[in-house]
Amino acid sequence: MKRLLKRIGALALCTVVFAGSTMVTCAKDRSYTYNYDFWEDVQDSPDFYTVGEVYTSKDFGLETRLKAPQGLFVRDNFVYICDTGNNRIIKLEKEGKDKFDVVQIIDEFYGIENNTFSGPTDVAVNAEGEYFIADKGNSRVVKLDKDLNFMLEFVKPDDSTLDEEIVFQPNKLAIDTAGRVYCISTGINKGLIKYENDGTFSGFVGATRVSFDWTDYIQKKLATQAQREKMVSFVPTEYDNIYMDSEGFVYACAGSLDEDALRSESADALRRLNLMGNDILVRNGDFPIYGDLYWGEGGGIKGPSYFADVTALDNKVAICLDKNRGRIFGYDDQGKMMFAFGGNGGIAGYFRQNAAVAIEHIDNELLVLDQLDCSITVFRTTEFGETVYKAMKLFDDGEYDASGEAWTKAMQINGNYDLAYIGIGRSLLRQEKYREAMDYFELKYDEDNYSKAFKQYRKQWVEDHIGVIVVVLVLLFAIPGAIGKVKSIKHEIEIADIFKLQ
Amino acid sequence: MKELFMNRSSWQRYWKSLKFSMYCITHPLDGFWDLTHEKRGTYAAANTILILTLIARIAQLRFTSFVFLRVYWEEINIFLYLSSILFPLALFVVGNWALTTLFDGKGRLGQVYMATCYCLVPYPLIQFPLMIFSNFVTVDEAEFYTVINGLSLVWCALLIIAAMGQIHEYSLAKNILFMVASLFAMLVIVFILMLFFSMISQGVAYFISLGKEFLFRL
């Protein structure tokens, strides 16, 4: 909106004043990590994350190399990879700082007849070590105990609104602490399929919004029957991936969204769903959450960011993976962009188009699964990233002085980092240094926090100067009144009979 | 010229006409009738009001609290910004005069200009205190700002309608009809201007390329 206003204002005048002249814009190389400022201008940034290591099948010591892996899951120190092309699950253990050991290769289980997988696409493991595996090719989600004995099977929901002919293809899943399963199935767009812990289907939750506006309506009214059939039907889009965060809320991301719907904010690339399926994602950022703001076109890549997966750190930082441009976007608990980095390419830290399919985290480290290179890239925080996370944590812990210091350090590393200024301001606000806090908020146009600080400052100021204010107010009313009085007395004296000259 | 500036009575007349603008904005029908028919307005006062309006417009950028107005300084061009008032004003004055002069409008071009400038008085009158006020309110109290800000514009608009009726000696219905027609006249002028500028630039480009070609062949 702001951008639009800026453009329209400039354009309207330009057309009149400089009709005929052309504007030349040139693309600028930008740093690996970047961010947007309040004006939605791209700001280069020091790296927030850097590539720690890239692991391939060889590094893991696998005999059969990974083939088109789709799913990634982390519990504690264990990393589970869904080796979709080889119909198996690989369990890795992280040893020390940068070593992964293969613990187990799961390609069959025990207890029922059909005990192998067919293109498993996702896996989840609960605290007891029980497996939930989306066995896409076999149209089921299987639950296995930690010794791989069959426990339960989640099949196509028995729901009258569901088309009989749709084949159940569970694609991604997430589990909560109560053992409920949330599942996305290819071709089912009614939301997440929710199963109770005994395997019964209990409903669809959190269907995406249908984007529809009045121009569509008019267009549809005017179209002929044949045209109407060819039009895009207004159905909710499917989610691409889900992630169960540490608080029991489901982050769901959708990639294949309409460009206009994204721009007009009638579609959400990222949502955070509660148990009822309502979106509770906080969106206090200066711009909406859909990754890149400027899409451009080139090298066969166009359109908006495609969020293929999302993961949320324990400090509620949601990290989204864009498989279109191979980028990673981080948003804080207020929905403000913290960092964006990556790109298309073959070198470490870059991904080919549609290669990056899954993202997970171990503490603050990020693991990204590349389905084309069949590798896992580990990203580690830099000093800058570490400082920012530390500052956020200190603030949450109530240590505002220390948080302010950490934010100051972050600001010194990256002077263009808006969040640092606002962070300093917020810690000053908590320390009741309102005047200083106001300056920091004003610098980064944070009017809500500014107003909070200003309100307190104003109150303090009035309390401190109440004497002066009262005196000024009294004088303000008293002086004109007194002058009037004096004048009228003077007038009376002038017209009084006794002073009249004889 | 010297006489004009040294002359005490001309200053008095200027000051009186400037003060008269206060009467105009509170008693528009009576005020704008007297403005031209009783010759109580002066161009000097009209220009002063216009300059004050322009100053208010620019001062806003700097002195309004960022809560209400964020300025992207990189793209601010002060002349373009000023023309956002001057250009529509000129368009309106010319468009209105050109139209009404064909339909029994009694106002002359200068009088239309003078009256329109007098109509702008509420803008600086409200905007200057509002600028100061904006620095003492929070987001929660933003409504006050928006309402007062809107008031300054609506007031101006109503004054313009009233003023044009009095200047041209139009009835209410005819007045409103010609206000709407003036807006269309403005659009037509913009269209012609754009046509004109693009033609000129094409023409210039033609001669430049002709010259280049000529030099190249020599």
C-alpha cells in the first residue's frame, strides 16, 4: 500500500511534467542475506545464518544413495529422512557438532501383511519413539511402535462430503502430544485431516480462505457457460506442509497461491492454526508474510515465493523455506521479517529451483533437505544471528538491561537492522527510559511502541510540571478577564457624570 | 512601485483585505459576494494566502509527527510536491473560468483566482496548529487528527462551491452543475496537456535524430 502510494504520487506528476522521458532502473547485486526496511526497500545484511556443512549419502555412509527424499523430521538429536525414492526411512543421530551417524534404516515393519512402504513422504516421531509414517503410495498413515511393530492405520476419511473417487494420498503429517494426527493429502483441499489418537477421523480443520472479489463476480456473471467452465474455480488451495510447534499449534504453509491474492492479502502463505483450525498467526509486520516482496522474472523463475516447508524455533521464530528461489525467510513472533537469505544455484547454501523441500531445526541450527541433490544442508547462526536470538531470549526472560545491550551489539553489527532499534527501544521502555525509547521507535517508524512510550512520557511530564501548567492556565483565563475588567472600569469612569467637566 | 510600498493606505487596504478572508470563511455567501462586488479582496491577500498554504504543505512534511505522516525523503521533490497544490489550482481556475465565461458567468479570470485562494484559508489556518497538535497525541487519539484534518479539506471544498456561486451570480442548481462541469474541464485540460507534451517531445526527438543523422553523414 505504501509502495503503491509512493509510486502513484510520483507517477502522476511524472507523466505530466516529464512525459516522454524514460526512467532507467538497474538491478543491483545484493548480499547473501538481506532484509526489508520500513519502506520495503531491500537492505543488505551481514549473514544471519551461514552454511555449516552439506551432507550427502556418502557423508552418512549409506550403501544405497538417497533418492528424491521428501520428508525430514527432528526429535531431540535424531534426524529422520524420508527416502521416498527408495521406500525407506533413515534414522540419523547427530554426534557432536558436525557429525551424523546412521542409526537405523527402516524399510519394513512387523505385524501386518502389507509391511513395506510405497513412496513414504513424511515421518513424525512422538516422545515415546512411536513412528507415524505417511505411506503415500499405499494410501495410509501407519503408526508403529519403537520396535517397528504395527499399531494403527489411518486411512481415507469416512466423510460424505469427500469425493468417492479421490485416492487418499497422505503427503505431510504432524502429531500433537495427545497422539492426534494432522495430515495433508494431495487432492483434498478442505483443510487438515484430523484423526483422534485411536485412528478415527474427527474432521477437517483450518481450510484455507477462498479468495474471491467483486471483479471475479462480475466476470463470472458476464461469461458464457463454456467460458465459465474454463475459469479457475474458486476452491481453497491445499496446504503444502505443516509443522507442530512446541506449544501445540500447527504452522501450515501454502505455496501455490495466486499472485494477486497474495498481494491483496486475501490469501495467506503461512498460517498458525489452533485446535479449532483458526488462524492465530500474529501479523504485526510492516508487510505481509509471503517471503520476497519483489519477484522479478528471469532464468525461468518467476512469481512469488513458494513456501514448501516451515519450521518454528522454540522462541516462536517461524522459518519458511521457499523452494522456488531456494531461499529461507525468518519471521519473529510478531510477524516481522528477521532475515532472508539464499538463492538459486549449485554452490553450498544455494538450491536449484524446486530442490529444497523440507526444513527442520536442531536448536537454532537449520537443516534443509534438497530432493534433487539428495543432500542435507546445515545452516549455523553467525555472531549476528546468535546475538539477535540472545537478545530476544533475554527480553522474554525479563532481563531488559541485558537484552538492550545485546540488541545494541546487533545494531553495531548491522546498522540497517530495524528490529535491533525497536528491540533497544522496547528494552528502554521496560526500563522506564521513555524519552530515549521514543527516539529509537521514531527512527524505525514503530508508531505503536512509540505511542506507548510517549503516553508514559507525557504523563510523567504533566505530573512533573503540574504547578507550572496550573499557573499558566489560570493566567490564561485570568489575564484577559482582568484586562476586560480594567477596561470596563475605565469606561465607566470616563462616562461617569461626576467627572464630567462642567 | 516605490509609492505602492511606501504608501500607508495601500498597506492598510492589504491588511484589511487579508482580515476580510476571516469573514469570508465564516460567512461565505455574504463574504464572497462582497469580495468581488464590493472590491473588498486584493490579489496581494490572495497571493499571501496561497503562499501560506504552500508553506503549510511543506512544513507538514517536517513537523507533523511520524505517527500520522511518514515521509520517504529519498523521493520527495519539493517542486513536484508544491505543484500538487499549484497544478490543480491552476487547472481549476482556468477550467472554471473557460467554462463559465461561455455560460453567463460574471466572474473574470482574476476574480476566480482570487476567490479560490480565499477559499484556501481554512487549510493553513487548521494545518499549522494541527502540526503542533500531532506531536502531542498517541495512536489511540489519532481519530482527532484525522477528523480535524478532513475538516480542513471539506471546509475548503464547501467554500469553493459557495464562492463560485457568488462570483458568477449563479443559482444553486446551476452552480453545482458547473462545479461538476469544471471537474470535467480540468480532465480535458490534462488530456490536452499530455497530448501536447508528448507531441512536443516526439517533435524534439525527431529534430534531434535528424541533427544526429546530419552530423553523422557530414
